[in-house]
Amino acid sequence: MRGAAGVAAPLADPHLVFDAAQGRRDVVILGCTGSIGTQAIDLIQRNPDRFRVTGLAAGTRVALLAEQARRLRVDTVAIARTDAVPALREALAAHYGSRPIPEILAGPDAATELAAAPCHTVLNGITGSIGLAPTLAALKAGRTLALANKESLIVGGPLVKALAHPGQIIPVDSEHAALFQALAAGSRADVRKLVLTASGGPFRGRTRADLTQVTPADALNHPTWAMGPVITVNSATLVNKGLEVIEAHLLYDIPFDRIEVVVHPQSYVHSMVEFTDGSTLVQATPPDMRGPVAIGLGWPERVPDAAPAFDWTKASSWEFLPLDNEAFPAVQLARHVGTLGSTAPAVFNAANEECVDAFLAGTLPFNAIVDTVAEVVAENGRPTPGTQPTFPDVLQAETWARTRARELAAATRKAAAVIS
């Protein structure tokens, strides 16, 4: 993908609008029963003149999927498990009565099939690297991609960049939606650095030694955001911020040494862009994902009252603190992984998902999550320079990383049992 000047064009460029549509936009929502999906549906139902949902994809929550399908009158629903089809059909029939129920797609490829269906925008709100295939399908079909599934970009960066046209991807992560908006104020040549903000999670200010006795309940108690368990633990370890550093590099083609992370406990400032003249543009709203979702669905137009605004008549204090890389080494590890490129980010992400599962199951200590991921990354070695991974390469790397992470986690558990 090349720009007019012969350099790589950013995947997400606010100055470019891919297939801008006037009037109402047809939207497909992947991950419709999760946090991003439900907030998107809330936004869309408040703006029926702007958006219409034509397809919904979910993992296992049959009852909610059927209820959403009824409310939105969609054409197609997709469910990840084929054994859930009878229950889904029954739930839809209960809602639809004598009316025909929507078309049902089922199985592990159902969301991928739906992502290529006719529509204007695909919102990918699936959690985890299983979102990669739907991301590629949406791009290949020429859809505008509102991307909340950061893992698909992390694990399949070269594949995504090979397919995406400039302006085709609109980021929905709060941090990258913030950068996207701030970058609209200047040209790419004017950018000095990107600054990602991190809440610091529930353990901000603690040392590495303080984190040795952290429990899953502690890690899931995020002070600002209500999210799913995996992303909440990732926020506690700051792996999530490491993933976002890689994502920012891939979306905006800014070198890693010009992407910084700063801790901002209030989560009001979602990210910043520093320009070459010394000015810094800040994108700030109260913590609420409906704003980024509205950017993803509506850009280049804004959706009025998409999310709450600040009450400037009330006093407030905003803090910005340096990141403690000793207590939270995940961001530095992610920079290293991003620099390696190829399948290294896929290995990083897959190993982390396995380690988070082990932590939530009570079989891996909190600090061992990132330590184990780092060991898996080191064992993977350095990719061959100049090689571009294929989709099977990514899947193979993920499979190896998951297996090795489980082996190392089990070894850690056995060692701890011997010591105790």
C-alpha cells in the first residue's frame, strides 16, 4: 500500500475517507453481545436515521443475540457454535412468532462469512485473535472496517496492511480513536510523537514485589472501565497498553521510538499527538466507549450526543505520571516484539491469552503472566528478515506459542508446589 509520495500510507488516516456514504449506513456488528457490541447497538438505536444493522454475530449468548435480532430486525445472525443453532432457532421463533426468522450462519467461520456480507461498515468487536479472519474478510470485500478487535491487527499486521486501502480502517479503541481525531489537525510530516495514555489499572503505584500476591479478583477490579475478563487482566498487567503501542505503529506508520506511554489515572485524556512546532493536541471525554464507536461508524461526520461530555462548571484534577517499567515490563516487551515484526506479535498475543487463562484459573501467579510471555517470545527467536508471513504461518505461530505457554505455566505451577 503506497501513498502519493511513494511512502507507505497509514492504515488509519483521518484525512482520507474510504467510500464515504451519504444517508443511512448499513452496519454488521461482530461480537454484538459484548461490551463494544451492546454499546454500538445503543448508539445505533438512538440514531435510526443514520444507521441500520443488517447482521449480528455472537459467540455463545443465544438469548441476547435473539433479542437483539428482534429489536434491530436484522437480515442475518451468526453464532460461533453449531450446537447452539437449535436453541438460537427456538429463541428467534419465540421473538418473531409467525414472521420469518433471520438467516442463521453457524460455526467457527460464521463471523467471517458475515463480515463479507453486503453492508457499508463492519464493526469488529470480537475479543481475541479469532477476529483476524473476519477482519481480513471485511477488508477483502471492500467494507469500511470499524476496528475494535486490536488482536487481529497485532497478530496479522502484514496481512492486514496488504489488504487495507488508505482510509478503510477506522479505529474504535479509545486510544486510537483519540489519535485518529488529533491527527486530523496536521499532516503526517508535522507529527513528532504519539502519546498513549494508560489508566495504570488497579495496581498503579505498586512495586513488582507488591504484586506477588495479586488474585484474579484483585486484577478484575478495574478502577475506570467495565470490560471483559481478558482485557481487564491485560489492563492490570499493561499488556493491553503494549498491544496498543504495536497497534499505533501499524495504524499510523510512526516508529516505535516516537510512541510514548504515560499514566493518566482519571482516563479523561485518551491519547495525545505532539507536533513538530511543540504543540500537543489532546482528545478528552469522560470514560465511555460510545464516543469511539460513533467515530468508527460515522466518520467523517460526528454523531450528536453520542456520549457524555464534561461538565466544565465542576472542578477536576488531571494527573500524568511516568510508567513504571520495572513493575510493569509488558510495554517494553511489546516494543521489542513489534520491532521484530513478522509472527512475533502473534506469538506475544497468543502466549498472553494462555497465561491470562491460567491466571484466572488460579494456576499462574500475576507476575508470571508477562514473565512467561517473555520466555515464549525469546524461545521463538528472531524472524527471518524480509519475510512476510502468510495466514497459515500466523496460525502455526499461534498454535506453537499457546502450547509452549501452557507448558511453561504448568512448569511454574509444579515448581511452586514443590517450594510450598
